[in-house]
Amino acid sequence: MIVRLPITVRYAETDAMGVVHHSSYVVWLEAARVEWLNRLGLPYTQIEAQGLAFAVVALGLTYRQPARFGDTVEVEVCLTEATSRTLRYAYRVWRGGTLLAEGFTRHLCQSPQGRAMRIPEAIQARLAAQVRPDAGAGPW
């Protein structure tokens, strides 16, 4: 499953030149990932209610073109890996047909105490069914 989340760039997300600050992209990735889980029928609040957290343990972004105040961008997200303890998502940020940025996040399933744990089988099966291993590189 690929989800595309539209975002209108707010002034607060830009620097003095009106260009989106690199840190804003991280917030956008999270918003898209949460929406992806919602559309799968696994709202993050439900995951947390089961005593789970998917902590970000790695993040990478390549910036190709700037986004600016007032632009409407779309953050595209899909799951590219789901193991018994980890998840990896791939992202692309678009303005129309122009690729602005692409990257990934890796997550570790943790207990509320911060200990690594296995993803419960029922959740892991739902996630694994959505994996697109080919989406981490090349066109989707």
C-alpha cells in the first residue's frame, strides 16, 4: 500500500529565504507514516494502547529540490520491510511531478520501558502483507 499525504507548506516551516527547513521534512514523514497506519486500520493510538512503540532508530533523507512557503507537496510512503522487531518505510516528497526529497526511516518495536520486543504476530502479519521491498530504490 502506498499512501500520499498532501501538505501545504506553512510559513513556520521555512527559513528566512522562504525555503522549507530540512527538519520540517522529518515531521512530514511522521504525519505520512501515521496516516499510512490509519489507512491500514492500525491507528498509532491503538498500537500504543497495546504497550508498543515503534521508535525511530535510523533516518535518511536526500534533498533534490527545495519546497517553498505556500507550495502544496505530497508525501508518499510505503513499507519496504517488516521483520519480527523492525519496520522500514520509504518516502518520496513531490510537488506535482517534481521529486523534492526521498528517504527512509527504520523503526524498532519497543516496550514502554524502551526494551526491544517482538511485534505481536497479528500486527506483524498485517504489516508484512503490505511490504513493497522494491519500493526502496527506483521508481514505485
